Amino acid sequence: MNFHRRPMLIALSFTALATSAGVESAPEVREEAIAATTRVTVKVRMQGPYDADTPLQVVCYFKHKENGDTTLGAAVELDKKMRGLIASLRQRGDFAGNELETLLLTPPSGSIKAQRLLLVGLGDERSLSLATMERVGAVVLREGARLGVSRIAFAPLIRDQGNSKLGTGDVAGAVVRGVLLAYDTERRLQKEGFAKDFTLEEWIQEAGPTYFDDTVAGIKKWVEQTQTAITGRSPEPYATAR
């Protein structure tokens, strides 16, 4: 009698352990869409840069330190999936991380889900500012226009490099401001025939669970300010002579 009951007792014990360990209940993936100017949808998504299925994934790095770089969380996982490529590039000086330095990579099959990975330099960590982040946003938008992608996912990785100088909401907002201002310029150039057709449909700002709400609030604030700035731009064409 006891022999026949034992397998059921073991199965029930395993289920209880699995539930308590969180195996059965995967963490909630949150996202929130924010309507922005120029018909771009800005979406904050709780997701890592190694797991986003997107035409272009963007991550940022401070200037390489000779005594070693700080990498935590998502930065570690991303480089692990890229087979140590990023750390190797930085240690050899092939991607130092100087301000607005870029390097476009094609992830190999079986690494990350993104079709392309763009590394962007933030420069010296001590010089980090919201103005820098706004310039980063503009550079990324222009690279997206060059590639002709309609969706871009972005992870600043600032906290994942041990830096907490700036609030996550303001960092995200400054980047989005740079994106939207540069995209407005791009659309005006297209209208005048000075740029090829390009439509950015969605900008995905990636945020960890701890910083999700702050990121959403920051972007909403900065989007409102940016819309005011775009409305105040001169409507006159860039080309002054026909």
C-alpha cells in the first residue's frame, strides 16, 4: 500500500518546491506606450537588450578604463550571449567608448534576438550629463535612418556599469528628446527632398523592474517638453534658394 502511494507524494513535493522557487510563475513583462510627436510611439518595456526581437538594438558604454570596467546585470548577460565580443573590443581599444563613438555589429545566429547591435560611447564617466544623453538619442536616430529600420530598442546600461549619477527617468527622457528632435529634422529634410524615405514607427526604451515606473514618468515629462520645442521650430524650409 505504501509502495503505491510514494510516487504521488514525491510528485506533490516537487510541485510545491517548483512553485516556491518561482519556476511555474514567470515574472511579469510590463510595457507602457506613450504617444509622442511626429507619430512615433515610445514604448517603455521591461526587457533586457539581449532578449528584444528588434531590427536594431542599441546599448551604451562609458570610456574604457585601463584598470577595468564595471559591468553588472544586463551588461554581463549581453556580453555573455555575444561570446565575450564586447569586452574584447573594449580591452583592445577597438571600441573605447569615446563620446558618440559608434560600432555596428551583426549578432551571430544563436546569440541575441536583435538583427543588429549598435554600441554607442558615452565618454568619460565623470562627464556624463543629460546633454550627452540627448546627443546620443540624435546619433542613434540618424543611424536608424541610415539603416532604414522602423523599430529601435534602446538600453543605456548606465546602472549596469555601476553609475547612479543621473535619474533613470531623466536619462530616458533626454534620450527620447534627442530622438524626436532629430526625427523631426529628418522628416523636414525628406519633405524638401534632401533625405531618403524613413519612418520610425516605434522607439522601445528598455528598463529593469526597479526603474520601470521612473522611466515612464520621466519620458512623459520630456515628451511634453519636446513637443513644445518642435511646435516652436521655424516652419521655413532649410533650403533658402530654389
